[in-house]
Amino acid sequence: MQRIFSGIQPSGVPTLGNYLGAIRNWVSLQDGHECLYCLVDLHAITTWQDPAELRVQTRTQAAILLASGIDPVRHVLFNQSAVSAHARLAWIFNCVARIGWLNRMTQFKDKAGKDREAASAGLYVYPNLMAADIHAYHATRVPVGDDQRQHLELANDIAQKFNHDYGVDFFPAIEAVVPPQAARVMSLRDGSRKMSKSDPSDQSRINLTDDADAIAQKIRRARTDAEPLPSEEDGLVGRPEARNLVSILAALTDRSVSAVLAEHGGQGFGVFKPALAERVAAVVAPIAAEARRLLDDPAHLDAMLRDGAARANAIAEPIVREAEHIVGFLR
Ligand code: TYM
């Protein structure tokens, strides 16, 4: 059985983008794979997080993942910092990856902004830690949104260079599993920016903790143009906001963009937006309600994460010890 690994940063409440780009796939891949899903708190602190808030967000994300259908008994759900193998392998990968490779990472450029010198060193080596997350388990399939593709290519380059430099065939190749629709959900306020849990504007995103009223209000206010929807996909060229809303509905109803336009083409947004809001709420509101119920018992969530970390550790520890042996560390 192939092993799956994926992660999400507990740096805010997960959004509809996280759900459609990743979490929904995480749930469906549970059939037929052995899955490890990780709340990547080491990655989260590459930009400053309030410590109390980080603990709350980590629990909230665990609750949302359970409410979305992640099964922590058949599979493994845990937080990254609780398994030391991640940080140890990341250090080895810091010494394998080349600075030139990291300089090409578009996410670093986006996140660091104009003042790159002021970004944390952790943000710069972030992709090496991601590679370590995956390779510490010898995982081969990684369900992610489109924005993580470049990081996964780097994870393959690192594995290849490690194998080559040490003359071993130790780390396997990995494959990104990216959904056919909504692999990059855009902001509701600006069709050129990704929907993000760290966007300062709450109106830019649907949170997986939003209720039906909040969802309806955010979609009603979502930025659009004044034209009705086209009946064919070509008509979406140059209309990023319209494309985004249509793609969201396509993903939620498991259809292509052209199938959605065949039904809704010619409609104005006054008609389309309520139909979309209803579909979004039908998926998100039950997740939000179940997550709220689970958050009433934080001790249970913490125990579930501890159990996940112990099981993750049992897989990663022998693999990372072997990597440490390969590079020549004495034990
Ligand atoms: P993060 O926390 O930014 O996002 C978690 C997952 O959600 C996807 N995603 C989106 N998909 C579609 N549209 C969007 N607007 C959108 N925003 C986020 C992301 O692609 C991701 O799959 N570096 C990763 C976390 C990570 C990881 C790993 C992933 C750490 N180690 C190892 C895979 C394997 C990240 O920041 O995800």
C-alpha cells in the first residue's frame, strides 16, 4: 500500500481553498492508502506566531480535519514538533539542498516580500523541512494544492542528490496529487491573489469555521464584474473573479468549468451568487458545527494528537536513524 503524507500550517483557520485544494483529497485518499496528516507547527513559526494562539490554532485545525472526515484511528494525525525526526532530517537536507535551488522558490519571494533581508532564515529553508516531512516516512504520494508543486519538485531534487552523494537508493521519488478543479482558489476580494488563511481581510476568504450567514454575506460581497456569466469557458478569459467563483462551484459539484457554464451561462451574479453560497454552506457549515462540538473537549483532541505523534514517531524514527547512519553520524 502506498504511503501518503501531507501537511497544513496551523497559522490561522483553514479556508475553503485549503479544503478544495487539499483536505478533500486527504479524506478521499484514506481508502486504499496509509495516510499521515500533519499540523506543521515548525513551519508555522517561520513567521511569528503568538504562542497561545498557535496552541489554539493547532487544536482548531485538528478539530476541523476530524470534522472533515479524517480518521485518526485508521490513519495518523499529529503535530510536527512532537516528532523530532522532522527537524533532524531537515538539518541533513539543509546540507544537501543548494542555495541556488532555494533562491528559485517563488513562495519564499512572495512571503518574504520586498525586504528579503528581514525574513527569517527558517522561511528560507522552509522547503527543506517540507522535504524532510515527506521523506522521513518514505511517503510517495503527496496531496496538495497547486501552490506546493514547486516545493515537491525540490523535495525530489533533494532526495536524488542525497542518494547520489552517498551512493544509496534510500529516498524514493514522490508524486504530487493535485485536484482537477480549484487547485488554486483565489481571494474573494482580488482574483489575482490566492485565498489565504493569513490574508488580513476576513472578507477575502471562507473560513471552515464560518456559518451559513457569514458564507452568504461573503459571497454576496465577493468582487465580480458587471457582465453575466458566459456559456463557454473562453468567455472567462480576463475575468479572474468570475472564473474563481465558477471553479469553486465546479469543484463542489464534481463537474468541469464548462459543465457549470452550460447550466449557469447567461445568469447575472445576483442569481449565481446565492446558488453558489448555498452549495458552499452545505459543505462548510456542517464541518464548522462539528468542529465547534469537538473543541468543547480540548483534552480529548490533545490526547488524540499525542497518540498520532507516537505512531508517526514509530515510522519515522528508524528511517531517520538510517539516514543519520548513511551520512556518518556515530551513535
Ligand atoms: P498551507 O498550510 O499553506 O496549505 C495547506 C494545503 O492547502 C493548499 N492550499 C490551497 N489550495 C487551493 N487553493 C488555495 N487558495 C490554497 N491555499 C492553500 C496547499 O497547497 C496545501 O496543500 N507548505 C505547506 C504545508 C506542508 C506540507 C508538507 C505539505 C508542510 N510540510 C509536506 C505537503 C507535504 C503549506 O504551507 O500548506
